[in-house]
Amino acid sequence: MAKLYFNYSTMNAGKSTILLQASHNYRENNMDTYLLTAQLDDRAGTGRIASRIGIGAEADMFSPTDDLFEMVSARVEQGKIACVFVDEAQFLSSEQVWQLARAVDDLKLPVLCYGLRVDFQGQLFPGSAALLALADEMREVRTICRCGRKATMVIRQDEDGNAITQGEQVQIGGNETYVSLCRRHWRESVGDLSAR
């Protein structure tokens, strides 16, 4: 039975690596997959999903206005696929999550989404909020804080390594910009939000 999956974590947990490995496993068994990634994040190159460990694959890109049900349907018309993989799922709109749910229900395709749960201010991304509400199954991809505890939060830092607490929700960056931390160390870095 097809399901909508949300695999979430903070930065540098290996979400893209897991996505690429899962897609490879399907393809190794002669089952084609359809890969999608956010047009907004082109750090790996245009139309490409890549992992920090050096593996990558070509992918179609989605913008905030694309109808993902239509994109998946058009891909199915080109040839049978076994699964849809979506990287950078935090950048989906709520409407696009519903479109992916429709692809699961109407096209009987499993859709596996991989993305961040919260931003640098501890707030849910719109796509993540919708996935938390609609996904049939959710899985946390774990990574660790500098103290060894599970990292669930992320800070955005300036060029001197100081935590930034204000700004736009979306700013594309990697290790030079973001650091994954446990909640305690995140609070130490950004201050206690309940006191504001």
C-alpha cells in the first residue's frame, strides 16, 4: 500500500544520503524512481541532489507554484515508476503536500519526503508542518550535537560563529552557515525564547 512518508531532522543528518541510497536500491532492482528537489536550493548544482559524502543524482526541480500532482502524473505517463523521492521538503507549500498526498492516494505511488523540521528560530517550516499533519509515516533521521546528545535544533551563524536570531526563514547554506545542536545548547546560543 502506497504511503506518504516524512523523514525529518536537522542539518547534516544525512537525509540526502539516505534518499539517494533508497533510490539506488530501487533502481538496482530495475524499478525506476522519480526524484524532485527544491529549485530554491541549488548548492549541488541545478537539478541535482547531492550528499556531503560525494554521491548525487539528477532530479527535477519544483518551484513554489508548481503542481506536484501534475508533475508526478506527467512523469508516470513517460514510463512506470516505483517511488517518488522529494529532497528539501521543508520548502514545499502546504498545497504541494496535499498534491503529493493525492499522488499517493490516486496514483498509488509511495512518496518519500526528506527535509528539515524546524528553522533556526525553532519554528516549523510550512512544508514540514503540512507533512507532520498529513504523512502516513514519519521517521526522524538523527544526528548529534557537539555534546553527543541528539541534535533537534539548528542555529544560523554569522562569519564569526555568532548565533543569528533574526532574519528571513529561508537562507540557503551549509556548514559555514548552520550548526545542529540539542535543545539545551540551542537555547544557550540564541537565548531563552520564553523570556522574550
